[in-house]
Amino acid sequence: MPIYLPYVLLIVFLGICALLYDNQKSVTIKRRAIFASISVFFIFFAFRGFILSDWIIYYKYFQNCNWYDVTEYKIGSELHWEPGFTILNIICKSIYNNYFFLQFIVCIIDTVLLLNFFRKYIKNIPLALMLYITFEGLVISTNLLRNSIAICIFLNSLTYIKERKPIHYFSLCLLALSFHTSSLVYFPLYFFFHKKANKWLYLGIFIACNIIYLGHISVFLTIASILGIDQQFAMRVKAYTEVFNESTGISIGYLERLMTGILVFLYYNKLEDIRKKNAIIINGLIGYFVMYFFLSEFSVMSKRFATLFAYGYWIIWIDLIKCFAIRNNKRLFECFIFIYCVFRMIGSAYLPDFQYDNLIFGIKSYQERLYIHNKTFKEP
């Protein structure tokens, strides 16, 4: 069986539920489509086995963590992780000392927070879940136990930026920070993320992102040079980019981001009309582009930080459907979304680490999955 098949089947199922929701007038059928999509989504991720790679370190941490790790935590520590996540590990261990119970609880937290966020912006939940999985959600829900909770907490804090409630917003950001230090990025957003970005400013930022990406311009080395940082530091940064940078250039993924950026510019005013006085979604997409393209010299870092703002994709691709005045064009775009989501899954979930198994039907052991991972990614 192809490794990508379970993920493609999940996308197809969510696509069918989204189609039922969109084309049925019956409230009962709509509710059933939503219930079915959420149920399958939850079972797929909550009962998964050892998928991708971060479970290797999370499994070991779960076995060994204790209350001492909470007091010893420092930002950047590789031995003691954020106190919120450590406390969650300890509580789960005290209830049921099994790593998969931790995964189950994290999935409950993520799913509840994610659905609460979607309900504020989107009616077609199955479509939103399909786009979520396609655009970074697959990695969020399988690989990023700490970061997933932090991201989902942040998603629920966005409403307080709009409502200008700093105590509520910063409290949730602090809670997110207790699960992952990358949440520091969220704190300054309160001061400008609610402000409408000028259409031409958006275009200027998007063009700059593409120039930096295609021109292989090293932002960090340029800044280091301007600030007069010593040559030794500059050489370390250069070496790091040479080691960790993947090839950048024209690819399917780049063309998809280019198309998205262009469509958003063309329909900028309509997108704002759909969500009046709510610039947070478009600003999220701008944040995604900036993080992905400006940090492209650090492949892992660019993807991880771009994921913090991936929510812009999930909402805007649905809003773009509403921008097409002609019904046939709207249908064609919906078909494109579905086909692209399927092919993106095929292109993403092909490595052995993606091999899916589920606790309900039986999973490979820790040693088996570790062997597969090491055989795939480590030199003999």
C-alpha cells in the first residue's frame, strides 16, 4: 500500500463531507457532515502510532520527566522543556502511564481549540479541516506536540486583538509560551495585527519576499554586515545556511504560494469586504510569507516559523471561493482546491516516517519505527 494512501483517503473523505455541507439545504445533513468529519479527523490523529520523527524525543521525555524539570526550565534548554508542557506530561503520567495517552490528550486539546477558532470564521468545518491538514496541519497534528498546543491557543487569542483586550490576549500568549518558546513571536502582534494593511504595501512585501527567495539573498548575513557583527559570527551563520538550507527555486510549492499571493492581491478589496474591519486574516498570510521566504536560508526554521501563521491559508482559500462572481468559476476553483489538496498529500506523505498506523488496528513498536527512521535518514 502506498505510504500516502491513508492521508489521501482522509482528504477525500473530508472533501466529500465539505461537498455535502455546501450542496445540501437540510440542516440535519449539514450537521451529520460536520460530525462525521470531526470524528474521522479526531480518530485519525488521536489514535495514531509513531508517525514522523519528533515522537522519538517526546517518548523519551515522557518516560523521564518529573517536577524537577519545571523548576529547572530555561529558554533554549534542551533538557528541560517548557513548564506547561512538562506539567501536562506529569499529569498524564499520573493518570495513565502511557505515551499514547499523552498523544490522545494533546489531540483533544488541539481539536477543541481548533474547532473553536474555525467556528468564529468558517461555517464549512469539513473544508476547513481539509485545508488545515493540507497546509501545515498534518505536521502540526502529528509532529509538534508542544507547538501544536501553543499555536491553537494563539488562534483563540486572535479575537482579543480585534476587540482590543490586552489582558485577555497577553494572558493567552503567556499560556502558549508555557508550551513553546516560539510563542514569543506572538506578543508584539497585539500592537499592529488589527490594522488594515494597504493593498500596495501588501504587494511590496510579497514582491520583496519573492526576490529574497529566488535571489538566494541571505537576510541574516546582510543584517550582520550592516550591524558590523564580527566576522566569526558571520561565518558561523554562513556555514549554518549552507548545511541546513534546502534548494530553493521554482517548485510546485512555490508556484502555489505565488498563485495565492497574486489572487489575494487581485481580490484584496473583496476579501476585506467579506470580513469587514478584520485585517487579522490577511496579516496572518503576510506573516506566513515573510517567515517562509525571508528565512528560506534556514529551511527548518522557515517552515516552523511560517507554520505559526498558517491559519491565514486555511481561512483565505475558503474566502477566495466567495470572491468569484461567476458560479462556474467558483466551482472550478473548488475542484482545483480538492485536486491540489490530494496531490499535495501525495507529494508530502511519501517518506517511510509517514507510514500510518493506528492503535485501534495495531501499530509497530517503538523499536521498529526507530529502526525505520534511522535507516531512512541516518548514514550506516
